[in-house]
Amino acid sequence: MSNLTPENSRPLTAISLKIISVVIFVGMSSFIKAAGALPAGQVVFFRSFFAMFPILLFLGLKGRLRTAFATERPFGHMARGFVGVCSMGLIFFALARLPLADAITLNYAQPLMVVVFSSLFLGEPIRMYRWGAVAIGLVGVIIISWPELTMLRSGGAMEDQQVMGVVAALAGAATSALAAILVRNLVGSERTATIVLWFSLMASVISLGTLPFGWEAITAHQAMLLIASGICGGVAQIFMTAAYRHAEISVVAPFEYTSIILAIIIGYVLFGDLPGIYMLIGGTIVVAAGLFIIFRERRLGLERARAVKVTPAQG
């Protein structure tokens, strides 16, 4: 169950932290893509192992290094780590078998699944505007991706490898949503740094198990890119985990869509890619869905504040 109350809920803070995490995650993905095609387990190891360093540095400066991994819920962390690694593996599997636009668009089903799971497992009351905002945001993503999609526009049947890729992408989105629910459950009693450290350690150990299946020798340039991806991943996870402390997860989830807006901006600024009509229409829809949530949460926050003021003091 959710441990948030109207008094300790800060949705605008949560949304800001989520957007920051999305921006850094986009940077992480850019480093991984620049490193070239490498075994998924090898990428997961670098991304997870080096994510621990900025967190350990932060804790060291705070004098909390000795209790970095201290927890009363080791099995909760293990479950979150296992589910998170499964999600990464499934997403990498799908990326290898589907066109990029198809794989990315299927993965954007995750925010919708988060809303469903938060209602089923956390007991969060999901109002219609949240359902609508997530669904409308997903429509915007599909519109942006439409010119590059193949599975919805092709007249022929998909090949077996493509079918497997679609199944893996949807399973990856579902496990990613479940991982977010597990994180939301942990933040009630665990420190943000501890949650991220346990996940990074679990993912590093599990990914090392893929070493016998063929890791590749990498250049110094590739190593630097993968190390940078790990550092970005650790910092982004801190912001993402912190976001779940300040609002219900169904409020935060739709802002996963902001990554596609950032991709459009980066494409224009760095590569001169002019957005087409599909990007402009879809991007406007995604932004509007996010702004609607911000407006509604701010309005609800003001209503709660007024209710507190008019409530007579007890005693």
C-alpha cells in the first residue's frame, strides 16, 4: 500500500525529479549506443558496476559509507534487482530483433502498465485524468514513431524473430513497470542511495554470469563510453528513486514520455534534424498530457492546502 499522505505528497517536486532522471537516462543511452554493438550482458555489467561509484562518493562525503548497504529488507532489494535485470535483458533482446522505432514504441507501454500495477499492488486511487493522460501520451508517441513503424504498416506476417522481439519488448515494459512498483514499495523504509546500490550490485553480479557466453574485447574509447553510461545510470537512478518518495507512482509515470521530446530536441540541435509533421503533432500531444497532469496536481495541492487551513485545530 502507498504510504503517502496529502501532507507529505509533493507531486511537482516528484515530476521535476523524474524529468531530470529521464534527461540523464537519455545521456546514458547515447553513450551505450556510441559504444557500438556489444553483448547485452557486458553492457549491463558496465552500466551497473560503475553506477555504484558516484553513489559511494556521495555517501563517503557525507560520512555514511560504512552503512551504505545496511538494510532490514534484503529480500526486497534482491527481488527489485532480479526484476530490473530481467527488464534490461528483455529490452536489449528486443532491440536486436526489431527496428529501433518499433522497440522503443513498444517499451513506451511501460507508463500505462505502471498505472495499472500501482492500482493493483499499491492500492493507489487512479482518477480518470491520470488514465487519460497516460493513454493520450502513448498516442502521441505512436504518432511520432508512425513513419518508421513496420509492424503496424506491413501487409505481410512478421517473421519468428520479430514476433519474439515484440513479446520481449512488451515483457520488458511489464517487468520495468513491476521494478518501479518494487522501488516505490522500498522507498517507504529505505534510503535512496541504498536502493540504488543494492540494485547496481545485484545487476553487476547477475550480468557477470554471462561472461562465459562471450564478452568482446573493447577499445579504450568504448570502455570510456561504457563507464560514462554507468555513471549516468547511477545518477539517473538516484533522481528517479527520489521522485517516487514525493508522489504516487501513477502521477510520475507519464513523464517517461518526455524522453522522446528530448530526443527530438537533441536531434535538431546536434544533428540539424528538422522535426516533421508527425513529430510536431505527436510531441504537442505528449507535452499537453504532461502539462495537464502538472496543472491537475497543482490544483489538487492548492485544494488540500485550503482544506488544511479551514480545518479547526484539535485540542
